[in-house]
Amino acid sequence: MSQSPPISNPSWENKLFSGLQDLRDTLQGVLKSTPDVDLDIINDLNTHYAVPIFIGSDKQQMNLFLRTEAHRSMIYSTDAPFNTSGYCSTVPNRFSPFSSTSYVNTSTPVYVDGGSQFLEGDISEETISFDSSLTYKAESFKFLLGTNQFYFYDCDSGYLGLARPSEGQEYPSLIQLLFDQGRISSKVFSLYLNSDTIVQSSTMQLGGYDTTYLKTPELGIQYIPLVDDPISWITEVSAVRVGLSGNLGWTFSTPGYATIVSGSTFLHIPQKVFPTVMKALLKNVDAQLSPYGFYQTLDCDTSHYDALYLQMGDHYFAFPPEIYLYKEEAECVLLFMSNSDDTWVLGNSFLRSYYSVWDHENNRLGLSPHKTSEVDVVTVADVPLPKKTFQETTVVDIALEVVKIAALGVSAATAVGTMIFLADVIFTNMFKA
């Protein structure tokens, strides 16, 4: 009698290995398709980023600035004045509530005092969507309808608040609302902000993140620990380095707080740290301190500058000269400013090197070098902490701080830097308000 050939029974090890491979392939597919929608956003001269939205029953279209530091959104009414002095290059789109059948005015007036700017408006509710087909819409979205203002985003349509969600907040999070109404599958949004103002390839993802935007997808997302705060995305800065080679850097005996925001352009450095850091960054160049507090220079050669590295959690995060040198004709503005609040504020210029994942669901923030970034993932294990402990700069030190000054005079860079500075003042004042 002939014998049948033996049946091949794979070992449990092979079954396990095969199962893990299938799980890996499945997870990789999920990570690449996790976002529910990928939106194009507008890079406004490397100063601000805006997302197109459709509002009201008649789907009025306008562009709203992205503000991760704002707990509420603000949209201008057609009644609100705008600057006609020539500062505005185009007349911004404004919302006409009377042409929408879904608009609700709660009859709750609001006055926002921003120092040299002010805003008046009414708390309102309306349908807002990220697409004209209303697939990704939030109904009964609460926002501030701006009806009167003075130099408060006077060339714009408004802004979209994307602060951290908290229980009982007056203006419910848009991300929370989209999730509750079944429009997105998770309470996460992600930003790919780059420096390309021509092709306009910056994007925003809703409902997750996409690893194809990462420079090194195999390393995944690097999450930083957040401070418990009801609104702001705040972390701690434990050390700072100027370049990675050598020992030019300092640890802080008490970590400083850093708020990560998309509505500001500059990187704001605590005033007690600012002179020392800037002296180290400008050690090889001539620069002039403007009356507004930022430096300008004729030396726009990025090889003469080092990247600034901030230790947040287990990683160093870089602010490279390719980003912080804002070039205008033959001169450059350095996108650093002193902050009298003695905290760090990392603006959208910092975010331009990273793909950022804003995870409302798990109250965490991910920062990973994006696919066109100049920076790499650097861990504390790769580069030791600086040996020096930072010694606080005194008032006398601040007054006597001298950086080599070139006789630049009033220049185009001064004008451009001043314009960005004034925009930052507005954003910072309204952030505090």
C-alpha cells in the first residue's frame, strides 16, 4: 500500500512570525490611512498659515488662520471695518450672517481688549465645514462673530481656535465637535507646515496622522510630555544647546515652560535667557538689534550660524538657520525675540521643521522631522546634556548686552521684520486676552 506524502504543519514559531508580519502590515496601512481627510492650507509669506472653510447654509468661503493657542474661533462679519490705508493688499472675505438660514445669534456680546487693539462681537452658532460638499462639517459650532475692531487682524477673515479641549469650556473644541457628530474617527489633527509659498504644499489632516509625511517613518512619532493646562499646548524645556558639537549649551536648574503655537511667527525666548543665547548664536556674525527687539544682519549665509536645540522630554528639537533667517532682498531678520513673561513661545517658524500631531484624545503632542525638513531626530542618549548650568542674566546684563553691530541703517529687512513683529504683538496680546 502506498503511503501518502506527509502534510506540512508549520511550527507555532512560524505561525507567530507570520501573524506578526500580517499585524505589522495592517498597522502600517492603518497609520498611512488614519486621517479621515487631508486638507490643503495656505502659507501666508512664511508668517501665518490659513485653512479654507465654508460657513453657513449658503457655504460662504473664507480663509481662517490656524491658532493652536486660541480657545475660541473668531470670524469677521461683513459689518466689521477693515484697513483701507493700503496695508491690506486685498479686501478679505467676511461672513454675512443674514444670508444664512442656519445662523444663530446667542445675544451675548463680547469685548476683547488687546491693549492697542480691540474687538467687539457676539457669541454665535453656525455650521462650519472644511469642504463644499459638507462631508466634514460641524453643526452648531460656537464662535465669536467680530462686528467691530481696531487693528485686530484687520486684513483677515478671522482665525480657527485649536487649543486643548477642557471640560465645561465656553467654546467647545471644533475637533471634539467633529468627533461627537461622527465626522472624524478620532480627536486628532496634524499639521505639515513647510516654507514653500509658491507651490503651497502645506497640509492639515483631520482624524489622525500620516506617516508618509515623516522624514524617517520607521522611527514613528516622537511625543513630548505636556504640562497639565486647560487650554495651551505647554511642555518643559530642560536644556538648550547651540549646535551639537562642542559644549556650547546649558541645562536649567528649574525647567522653563514652552507654549507651542501656530499663530505666532517668532520664537520667543525668556528675557533672562535671551542675551546669552543670542550672543552664542551670533558669535560669528555682525548683527544689529532693532528697536522692536529682533536682530537683523547682512550676513545671510546659513553656514555661519548654528541651529538652536531645545531639550523637551527625551529629545532635542532644532530651530535651524535655514528657518530662523528670514531673508528679504540682501538682508535677514532673525526670528528670535525676548519674552518678558520669562517663558518660551515656539511659533510656526519652529513648527516648519516638524510634522506635528495634536492629539486631543490622549492629551499629547507629537513632533517628528517632516519629509522636507533640514533637521533630524536627536535623542538625549545620542548627545549628552550640556555640562554647564545656566546662570540667570541680571538686569544689568540685559542692559549691557552687546552684540557686534553693523551699520545697516533703516532697511527693507527692518520694515519686513517690523511687520512680522507687529503681527506677533497682536497674536500675543489676544492669546493673553
